[in-house]
Amino acid sequence: MCRGMTLCLLNSLMVCAAMTFAETKTLAVQICLDRAGCSCNTIDGQWGRKSQSALEHYCRDRRIPVPNSPEAAYDTLFSKEKNLFKRATVTSADIDSLVRMPDTPAEKSALDRMGYATIKEMFAERGHMSRRGLERLNPGVDWEKIKAGDTILLPDFPPMESELAAWPRSRPNAPKRPDAALVKVSLARCEITAYDKSGRLLGLYPCSIARSKAKLPPRGVLKLATPVANPNYTYTPDFVPPGAKVSRHILPAGPRCPVGVAWLGLDLAGYGIHGTPTPETIGNAESHGCFRLSNWNAARLYALCPVGVRVLIEP
């Protein structure tokens, strides 16, 4: 048996050992949909509303019937997909980059970078996974004793950095990405979709919206004004006692920055689309007014959107 086939077989056996056969098919479908730009947010091998919406968008864009289950979706749409997983090696640089996150904004502002606290967080994000999904995919890993040289099984995705490198587009050797002509934000579905000038779907991304309806932006068309990769964040307390001085702190960039790895500022002061340090919370009404995406989806949308692209806020 050739080495490539052996690795493929080993990967398949490891997945099956961690999950039931049905969950393995579900996991494969989630990975394939994500690769096609239709994200279910965090991949976890569990079928739910976000996974179903991703499948429906995928099929609608291709004008094909929607399979009635993830197992049917795998059998009819994705059974020939190969190389869904990779073996990723933990490096010394990974270990050295971990950050013990302090409690107060003042202490956080003194950090050089708001990096990951654990290897589990880091590798879950690299695989677009929930931490629980990553655990189930790697049942023999002792996450408290991870060291350089250990390997972790992950869904195979390119690094977020390759998406963030798409700007500026005039830069020599900048990665080529299609241009979005329209971005839609559905408040009811907690979803963001991006389309090219022909109306073809470029991406579907679950999002979080404002907890308070009063903080939602007005319905209608806005424009992308200020895309920023790896932004910092100005922390302002929600409540200040009468007469007290407002204490603001600049929190540094990094994947655990409150606005994640990408900021897409809109032409409405204070509003934007951005990443988040807590991807597993995406899909709920919980933000302060902006639209939150998982970091990998924020990076993807950042790579697609030229300045001035229309952003339609829908009910």
C-alpha cells in the first residue's frame, strides 16, 4: 500500500474512532461546505441550523435539490472529496506564542499581542472547529501536556494569514481573490452573504448581531469604508459613575483581540463587521452593535471586499 493511501486510511480510522459513522459523514459535509465558502461556523460533527443553512445556500447557488440529511448530502455531493484532513505539528513557536490573558483592560493593554491561551484554542481555530470537536477528533491527545513535535489531526484549511495577505491588492504577488459586489447582512437569520457582480454566491458566514434592537444599524445600504487586518481595539467601559473620568485602553492586535483578526468598518460611525475571540458564540444576538464573525470567516470576507462595496442591512 502506498504511503499516501496509508495516511488516508489512518486518518479515516482515527476519525471513525472518535465519532460514530453518521457523525463522520456530517463532519465531512461540514468541511466540504466550508471549503466551498458556505460556513456552518464551528465544525463539530453535529448537524444544526447553521449547517442546514450552509447546505441550502450551497445547493441553491448551484440550482440542485437539497438532500434531506447530512448523510445523503455526503453520498450525493461530497463522497469523492479527498484529503479532508491533515496532520499538523505543534512547533516551539506555537508554544512560545501562548499568552496568559490578564483580567483587567489595563493589564491587557500592556501585552505585546492578544494571542491564544492554549494550543487547543489555536488548533481549533486553524481547523475551523469547536474545541469539543477538536477533542473528539483527537481522542488520545492530553491537551494539558502538549509539547513541540506533537501532531494533531485537523480539517485541512489554508491559514487565515493567506486571506489577510490579500490586501493591498496592488501589492506585487498579492493573492488573487474575486471581488464581492454586494454583501448582505440578514438580521433575522444572523447571516452574512457575499456575491460577485453576476450574483454568484462567494461566501456565507454565520454572524452575531446586537443584543439590543436599539443598537442595530438602520435597514438599507451602507458601504465598506475601512478594512483593517490585525486591528487593535479601544476599550471603553460600558458604565462610568457620574463625575468619574472615562478610562480607555488600547488593546493590542491578535486573534484574541475583541475584534479578532479583521475589521471591516462601515460608513456609519461605530459600526463594522469583525472577528471575535469566541467563535463558538457566533449566531446569537449578543454584540454591542457590530456584526461578529469567526476569525477565519472575517479574514475570508476581508479578502473578498474592496473599499466601497455595498453592504445591505436586511430585516
